[in-house]
Amino acid sequence: MAATKTRTSSFSRNLPAASSAQSPEIKCGPNGTFLVSSGIPDLDKTLGGGIPLGSLVMVMEDSEAPHHMLLLRNFMSQGLVHKQPLLYASPSKDPRGFLGTLPSPSSPKDDKSRSHDAEQEKGLRIAWQYKKYFGENQSNLDGQRGMILFRFIVLYNKQEFSNEFDLRRPLDRHFYTGQHVDCISTKDLPNIAALQERCTSFLSQFSRYICTFFAIDFVCFTNLLIVTFRNDATVACTGRIAIQSLCAPQCESSNMEWEMLSFIRSLKSTVRSANAVAIITFPSSLVSATFCKRWQHLADCLVSVKAIPDEDKELAKLLTGYQDIVGFLNIHRVPRINTQVPAVLEATTLSIKLQKRRYLVLECLNQAPVDGSSGSSYGTSGNCSGASSKSGSLDF
Amino acid sequence: MDSRARNLLDEALGLDQLTQSKSPLGGKAVLIEDCVETSGSFVLHQLIKRLLTATSNSSNVVLFLAFANPFSHYDRILLGEEGKAGGGRSGLFALFANITKVLNSLPEGNRKCLTIVIDDVSLIEVAAHGSSDHVLDFLHYCHALTSNHHGCSLVMLNHDDFYSSMDRPVFLKQMEYAADVLVKVKPLATGLAADVHGQMTVLNRDQCNRRGSLNNRMSNFQFRIKENSVEYFYPGART
């Protein structure tokens, strides 16, 4: 006796476009998601604007280089600058000491020569005028009040969602000495349950669903009405979890593979129903192959970092700007919450560069020109068939 | 593509032969295998949609054991298709008891219209702390519900890329052996593409035909996933 009446649901695909997030630190994403910044504008752009709230990001470390720390630092700094509560777990004995190494947002006065100024972002279109303002023409304020105000607003908006971080300047203490920052050392934990408890209690303050009603239509038993009141994301109610080197060998609990998996599974589901983002880095080469795959399947967003070999002549011929590259970032999976359509990126491998040794920049790889005389392409490792090269699969 | 129109997946699964009395999947056990690079959950979504919107049999019931995502995720994708939904509880025994409770609560004639959908099996393994024997037993019990006596259908999603690195992937082999229909979802060998999201192979182990010999049917085609539907086409035949 199934009825064919349309089901009323609180979920509808087309949210009104005007329903913007309540603060600039959070953006509206596709399919009813909200996005927060990863702290790396280039990565935000690649992921489609930012990381959706409710995502679990997993970073596969490279044992030869600590590039995952660059990602982690920027992610944590971004949250602290936005005054978002942070839970940080690491295998070191004093995780709080690490907070002193977090980068500070770069001030506008810093001389940053980014080559991407030509892009059509609102803030950057004003950027050239902004430089003039901070240059020698400071006396010409009269005719430019409107422009100054406009510039101020644009700069304010540009800075709010995502910041550029200066790796050489440590973050001011007041950002991380408050109650909203919690640190836990995973080194001496006998099992993973303690970490799981801390994460669960941390995430309980960001619960997305205030209450949920289930109602069953007694006329036709096949109808199920779910009404859920959402706690729309605001800054005070958005949290970040950063877990560094989970399953590192120095941790006592690293041998308990199924427990680890169970922890990740439960963290994933708790984060999904919270206004929070969790990032976990783990040494993929030290986890057994089977479990590594299982971990990868659990991730909403999966990236891996790889060191670049020094003085690799073949690679130097293959890539332009080889000298500036410190490593590669491979994006294996982009978060797809509330949708089944996969994201196909133009390029899944980005180069990690440190501009002026201060600013973390991710760029698409630029292949060097083909050697015309021999007819050989240096890019045999760059085409889609994934022919193996020394540095692994590079996707141009 | 219109969800009512037959597509390649419908044909491969035998969904195009809908009858009033039998459930659309004909009491079969369907195993979907995917990998990290290409998720096979879209096949689950499409099957659920197909089952719940089948006009020839409006009393189809789907029992959805969703471990991978919250219901809000599926709700948005399926856009309000009606159906009974059930979540998993700790303890495989309790879970199976729940399933039989739902089955017994259905009217006698409608029991064959029940389809149990599991997303996904690897998470049941995690919940069981790796005791694959218990999980296999649970799946065998579910599979027993597809016998003639009950006639339910079973759809399971699993990931085969982590079993393939093992020496003896017993768990996976047992599941593949028990399944009547095997759907393998893989990325394209040539890499990523915006127009073609991957390829799938469907092996349908039909029952004996009239002459008594097995009639296995294998189909191989590519797909492109859209917001509300999926396009299936043979390689090079996409319009």
C-alpha cells in the first residue's frame, strides 16, 4: 500500500544562493556544504574553494622529508588566526611546544612578488592600486577616500577566508595560549581509546545537528520523514583537529592496526556530523600495504607528499623551475560530500615551492620543451599512460 | 539519461526483465567492487533509485545498512526517494536480528521485494575488529535470505584493492564466489578524464538455461557520473 505522495524533507538540492555563511572565514560550497581554508590558497583553489566542513583529510607522509609538516602548520595557523578551536595530537612529548613554530600571517607590507597577480580575483584586481597606496603617494588621500574604503573592504574580505603565511615569522602567542587550544601527546598512550575520547569530546562542541525528528507515516509504512534542525556554521562553532604522524613507530599503540582503523572510522563519522575538519598525517610506508589502502578508503580528501631527489639531472631537464621545488603534492581524492559526481582535476600533482623561503606555494608542474633535435620527449613520464619515472607518477 | 529507460547496467544486471511477482533483482546477490581511485558507490545509489522507482512493482522495500556515510549524504543524492532505512548496530548478531525483524514485519507476499543494501562491507570488518570469519558468517546468513524460501536480494559494496595485496585474499574470494552478479568498477587505464569517469565489468552468473548449461554473461562498458543519473556507454560510443 505504498503511496506515491512526494516526500517532504528538510534537505533540498537547491539552497537559495543568498544564504551565505555568517562569517567570511567560512564560504558556501556546492551541494549545501560549507568550506574552510586549508591555510594554503593554492590548495584551496585546487580543491574547489576550500575544505568542506565535515571532511577527514589524510596526508600520506614521505619518510624522506617532512613536507607534511608544511601542510599541517598552515592548516593549524589558519584555524588559530580565525580563532577556531584546535585539537592537536602528535607523537612528541611536548606538542604544545610545536605551536611556537607555527607561521604568522604575512603582513600586507611584505614584498611578495607573486606571479599570479594577473588572475581575476576581486582582491587581486585591486592589488596594484594597493601597492601604490603603501608606496610614496600617501599624501594623495583626498581624492581617494572612496578608493581607500573600497580597498580596505576588499583587502579585509580577501584576508578573512584565507591567509598567506610567512614561515619565517612565528605566530603571536596570544593566538594559541587560550582555552580553545588543546594538545595531546600520542607517544605514551597505551591505546588509542584516550585519543578517541578527547576527539569525541572536542567535537561535541561543534555538533551540526541540534535535534532530529523521525516521523513515520502510519497510513503508509514506507514513508519516512526526517526533519533535522541544523546548527549553521559560525566561527565560534567551527573546529579543527590536527593529528600528526598517527601510527608512528614510537607510539605504543602503533601496532594495533584494527584499533587504529576503528578510531579513524569513528573519527570520520563524528567529524562528518560536526562543523569541523580533521587532518591526519601518517607514515604510509610504515603501515602494512593492506591497511594503508583501508586508511586511504576512509579519507574524504587524500593527498600524499613526496620529497624531490637532489641533483636529479633527468628531472631537472623535465621540469622548469626544478631548483625551487622542494617536493611534490599528489591529490588522490577530493572531498565529495552530498554528491556522487567525482571531481576531475586538471592536474593531480603539484610542486611544493617555498617562495623566498617564506611562503608556501603550490604550482602545476611545467614540463620542459621537447628536444627537437632528437625528437625525444622528456615528458614520457608526464603523459596519461603513467609510464614510470624515477620520481613516481607525475600528472601534468 | 531517463531513469526509466533501459541502460547498459540495467541490461547487464537483468533489471530490464521486471515482473510483478519477483523482486527486480530476482533474489540475486550482487557484489560491487571498487578501488580508491574510482568509487563504486554510485552503482549503489543507482540501484536504490531503480528499485524504489520501479513502476511495475511499487511495493519494493530497501533495507539500507549505511556504514560509510550519514543518511543526509544519501538523502541529498537520492533526492527524496521513499524507503525504509535501517542503520547498523554494534554486534553482527544484533544486526542480523534487526534484518530478520524487518523482513518478518513485511506482509507475506512482499518479502521477495526486500533488497538489503550494504555500504560497505569493509566497514563491517572494521566494526568486527578484523575477524573476517564473523563477517563472512554474517554475509552468508544474509545471502541465505536470497534463497527461494525468502527471495530477497542482496547488494554489497566492497573494495578489492586492499585484498589484492594479500597473499591469500580468502575473504574476497569467498564473497566473489557467493555472489550471483559481480560488478567491478575501475578507473580508465589511460588515466583521468572529464568525459569518462571509469569502466565497469559486470559478470552475471545466470542460472542454467533450458539445455542445462551455465549461461554466464559478461558486459564491459564505461560510465560518466552526473548529479542525478549515470551514463553508460561502450568505449568510443559516447554521444
